[in-house]
Amino acid sequence: MAMSLSPLQERFILHWGEMGSRWGVNRTVAQIHALLFLSERAITADEICETLNLARSNVSTSLRELQAWNLARVSHVLGDRRDHFETYKDVWDIFRAVVQERRRREIEPTLSMLRTAVLDGDNAAVPPDQADPRDRLTLARMREVLEFMETGTSWIDEMNRLDPKTLIKLLKMGARIQQFVRGPVKPLPEPQAQAAGVLFADEAGEGDAPRHDVPEHDPGQTDAGEGAAAAPPGARSP
């Protein structure tokens, strides 16, 4: 028997199917997952067929794909021999399942290849100075990629060990963590003299900046007298 869907539910299921094709997932697979997510109970393959107007073979294939992604599981109802299907209702559990499966399918094969290639390069019988320069550069780049991916997978493992509530709190603390990693804010250095030789005013902001085009008075030099005119440029001292 077909399930009764509201216009809002239909809108969500159709959009989830469209986005699934962009995520690299079959449209039908994504629509079935959306239906399982919105359903308040476990449903049978027949109900999925009638509700989404899909062929039984298409539904069976899509359910197997969802099970491979750990996004659908089988449950049984007392008195009913048919398989019923359900999925996670917590979006964080869905996120964890997708991340783990993508890691298994996409990251682990690359990690395995990089580790083997780097190990073979390190254990090569050819002396480093006789190795192909192209291979030396390639190995250096591969080591960078390997280090990056291993760091990322370690972070994923740490996140998966946390419960959703703790993970949400951790994500919301992003700004505080960033400040902690960077350390306390250090005061700016004292402003330096500008190229023209004019210094900034004092901290109180009182008075004009001192002029540096007038020579300072030397206490050890005897004045010629009160109000004496300054010697013209180039004049010799007596």
C-alpha cells in the first residue's frame, strides 16, 4: 500500500534525489533514502515501490546499495515475514556513515598506494644521487599528499569517537580553539620613525611631533651670548 506523502515531503524527496546525482549517488537511491529518513516506521520494499512509483528490481538494487553504505538496515515485524527497511534518523549518524564509507572507498585505496610507493622509493637500490630527478620530485610530492591524508583520517577517527552532543559543542568552539592555537594577542611594536625623520607624537597625544631639522643644543658648547645671531652656513668657528 502506498504511503501518503504531504507536498513538503514530496518536495524534500525530489530534491534529495536531485542532489544525490551531484553527490555521485543514483537518483533513485537518494530518493529511497529520503523516504526512509522521513518515515516514522520501517517500511517494506512494496511500499517503497508504490509510494515512489518505481520498479521492484530498481528498488531492490537501490536498497542493496544503501545497505552497502550502511544507510539502510533490515528489521522485522511480528507476524509479517517481509523485510522492513529503516535508516538513521539522526543526521549526525548519517554523516558518520557517509564519511566512513567514503573513506573506505576513496581514501583508503589512495593511502595504500601512496604508502607502498613511498616505501619502495625509500628502499630503492639506486643511490639517491643517481635516481631520476623526476622521481625525486614525484616522491616529495607524494609524501606531502600522504602526510595530509593521514592527518585528515586521524582527525576523522577522533571525531567519530565523540558522541554527537560533544561534537556539536566542539564545532561551535571553533573560534575559541583558533584563538588558543594562535596564542594570546601580542601588543604591536613601538612605531618606528618614518623615512622623512618625523616621529609619532607621544602616547598622551599632546603637542606636535618634534622637529628633526633643527640640531639639538650641546650643553658643553659655550653660547656666543644672549640673542646672538646664528653663524651663517659655512662660517668657521673662531
